[in-house]
Amino acid sequence: MDQLALPGRWVAEEFAIIRDKENRQTRRERQARELESNQVALRESIAESKRLADEADAMIRRHREECDVDGGK
């Protein structure tokens, strides 16, 4: 009787391993999608920060030029 239970147990364990591999594969795919999404968001955030810093620099240059023009009169 034990001989019949043993192969059944092996099949159940093998199926559990396969199911676990599928779960791992699904998890890896989800993590890869999340990573790419986070990278895209990070690149967008960096681009926006650079744009704002460039705008601030331009505004400071304009302010200095206006001060120089007013100071020259």
C-alpha cells in the first residue's frame, strides 16, 4: 500500500514545484514590469527637475541683467 502512496506523493510534490515555478515566473514578470515603470517615472522626474532648474537659472540671469541695466542708469 505504501508503494502506491509514494508515487502519488511524488506527483503531488512535482506538481507543487511546477506550480511554484509558475508563480516565480509570474512574480519575476511582475517585478520586471514594476522596475521598468519605476525607471520610466524616475527618468520623467529627473527631466522635470532639470527643466525646473534650467528655468530657475534663466530667471536668475534675466534678473541679473535687469539689475545691471537699472544700475547703469
